[in-house]
Amino acid sequence: MSFPTEYRRNLPHIIPPGGTFFVTFRLKGSVPKHIAQALLEEYERENLIIKNLSKISERKLLLNENQNNYFEDFDNYLDTQSTGPHWLRIAKIAELVGEAIEFRDGTHYNLIAYCIMSNHVHMIFTVQRDDIPLYKILGSLKRHAARQANILLNREGAFWQAESYDHLIRDRNELSRTIDYVLNNPVKANLISNWRDWKYSYVKENYMDSKYSAQRITNPLDEIDLL
């Protein structure tokens, strides 16, 4: 089965209907252009080296690893950045972003988890409607939150960075690891010692075990159809 390909600038994204995605979007200006460019150039250099390897299986593994490293370098920079906008640190703004995310649960997507940091947002969800592509779901969510946030901030202009990061989650083990990553982002950033203490995190109850441990996330087989 072939899936539609959505092109964002020069980056092709395969968008399968009903896919489960890990998505990250950040505030406009949260990463300086020269830093973003340096990270991208390093990623592309590594990709060129990997693509010259002879073994297809090795290439595939290393390309995926390089993509993960690129994302983690970006995310680590966001977590340690003291300059740039941190509007999501403001309680009312973080709350309206959380409300916008939860409002679309059950209509546009099946929300699994999210975490709102001071300058970026992580989400995991399964797309529910084949007639609304991923980029439109995110566009609607981001536009609504930006409009309300700008009113509170008494400002105009772009609130979010235009492009978002999205990754298709391919199996239940990867889903488990990704939920863990999202919930523990504030812990990794040394903001709290226990992920439960972060006010702007959420995970749907049936994606956790009875002990509610971030280290023992379970994934009900009947709840999700992973590709």
C-alpha cells in the first residue's frame, strides 16, 4: 500500500493514514539560526557518509540512528537554552496549549501523551481521520494556540516555528520508549526529580501500568493499530 508524501521545504515525510506519531514543535526563535544550521549540516554530513556504505541493512540502521541523534541534539539544546522566548513557562499560556491539545483528542487524533516545556512541546498521538493530514492537524492546533497566546502576551507575529518534527512510531516497544522520553523530559532537563511533579505533562491512563511508573509503561494491544 502506498501512502501520500507530504513535502515540507526540502524534507520528504511519509504520512500513513492512521499512523502513530511522536511530534515536537517549538517557539519561534527558540534556537538561533546559526545553531539550527550547524546541527542540520552535521546531520547531512553524517548521512552522506552512511549512504556510501555497501550494506543496505547497516545503512538503514545508521540512518535511523543519525536521525535520532539529530533530534536529541536539538532537544538537548532547547532544554538548556536560557535565552530566546520561554512563553510556555507562563502558566496561562501553558494551560491554553494543553487545552488545545486535549480538545482535539477523540476527533482529530487519539491522544496518548504530551509534555509542555518552556519553549517546546512533545506529543504522541494516533491520527484518527484519513481526510485530515498530519500537517493540517498540527497547523490547526498551532494556529489556535498562537492566536490565544498572542492575545495574552499583547503581541503580534509568529509564535511557533513553522516546521515541526514528526516521527512515525513503528512498534509497541518504540511507543513505550517514546512515552518514557516525553514524560521524563523535565527530569532530563533537571527541572524536577520525578516526572509526576511536572504540571504540564499528560499520559492517557490505559497507556500506563497499574503502578503508574514511567519506567514500566505498557501498551494495550487493542487500543492502537501500529503499522
